[in-house]
Amino acid sequence: MKTLVKVSISIFFIIGCTHQEIIKDTPSAKHHQKSTELQSIMHKFENLIYQNFQSELDRDMKRMNYTQDIIVLIDDLILNSQKLQTLPTQQSKGFLTLAKALEKQSKELKKIVLNYQIEKIAPSLNAINNTCTQCHANLQ
């Protein structure tokens, strides 16, 4: 009887440990990972865009100098928005619509940055942020 109890407890702990590994491969866990990556990208945008500069000329010069850093982040954002569209359990039309909108807005932001339309960067980032917020509010 004691052996049966020990074996049962051992099996319980083994199942508990392996269950966590299974959860990591679920679509929900994958979405959470992508969500974390997107949050990281948006945080980097915030650090680049909303820095305090001495003057408008200084601000514009520095923004032009780090355009390439912004482009790298935008490319990551586009790639992640495309990956979101392929998640298997996210078949709801609302999710797919928002993921496509995120991709479109990211591509528009890339054009804005490449054309040095500095005044349009912040509104474009706000639109991207609103899309992310809407998705998280509606679908999570």
C-alpha cells in the first residue's frame, strides 16, 4: 500500500513537471511569446522616438542618424505581425483583421521613416499602438 502511494505521488509530480513543457507549445503560449516580442519592439520605438533633445534642429539631426535603427525595428514588427496571422487557433476574423492592420500600419511607418517625414512618425506609432491595444482588449 505504501509503495502504491509513493508511486502515485511520483507519477503526479512527473505529470505536473511534463505538463508545463506541453503548455509552452500551445498556440496560446506562442501568441504570448509573440506579444512579448511586440511589446519589446514598441518599447524600443518609444525610447528612440520620444527622447528629449536640446533643440528642434538637434532632434531632427539625431532622428535622421538613427533612421536605420528604426527600420530594423519596423522590419521586426512587420515580420511578427505576419507571424501572428499564421497562428493556428487565431482563426477569428477579428484577430486576423487586426493582425493584417498591424502589418499594413507597420509598412506605412517604414515608408514614413524612409522619407524622413519626422512629424508623421509619432501619429503612425500611436495608430500601431491603438491596434495592439484593441487586439489585446478584444481578443485576450
